[in-house]
Amino acid sequence: MEEYQILYQIKKLEKLVIRNISGNCMELKKNKKIPTLTQMEIIDYILRSENQDIFQRDLEQVLKLRRATVSGVLQTMEKNNLIIRVQSNEDSRAKKIILNEDTRKIFIKNREKMEELEKTIVCGISDSELKNFVNILEKMKKNLAETC
């Protein structure tokens, strides 16, 4: 098992993805707004959920992250002007998460590049290999979730 070094391989893949994204998203690089993968996942979720209000608790459930983790990510995103948080009309304790208009434009514009990156990542991998890979990832996530 040692020869696989799964954790190192996952980290290397993540670094390559980030490097590729930051190289392709020149507008983000120019503005020093290169988001982390978690931030990108949040932005993508907000963009896909345009017709509904998004709150921190929604992101916690969807991303399966702890409250403190999501809170820290959102604080960083707000500091970097990627999002704004506004008071909810229904619940004064909750704040809606809204994308900054520049962030929205940049990510919509770069969505195609992200789709191309995804195609590049899976290039030369058969559907059955990809299904096996995803199944293995799910098992790994389940193993880790059970240990927490």
C-alpha cells in the first residue's frame, strides 16, 4: 500500500488543477483573485442556484463541510470581494450569500474553460475506468467520514 501514497497523489492532482485554473483565468490572476477549489465550488453552486437564496447552512450541507470551515471560506471570499453577504428578509440572523457582479461575469465567462479542463483531466480514460474511479473516491470519502 505504501507505494501508492494516495494522499500525496491527491495533493499533486489538486496542485495541477489549481495551477491550470490560475494559468487559464488571467482576469482572476490580474485581480489577484485566484480562488481555492472550495471557493470555486461555492461560486459554481451559487451560479447554478440563481433563482433561490443561498445561506451558509445550505453550503455546509451541499459541500459536507463543518460550519467553522464554511464560515472561514466565506470570510475570505468576502475579504477578496468575491461575494457579499446581506441580511435575509425572512430571518434576521441569516445572511444571504450573493456573488459580486465582477465574480459572476468572470466565472460565467470562464465556465467553458473549466469544462475544457474537465475534458482534459479525463482524456484517455474510459467510461468504466471513470466510473470505477468515482466509486473508489466515494468509498474513500465514506471511510474517512466513518472515522470522524
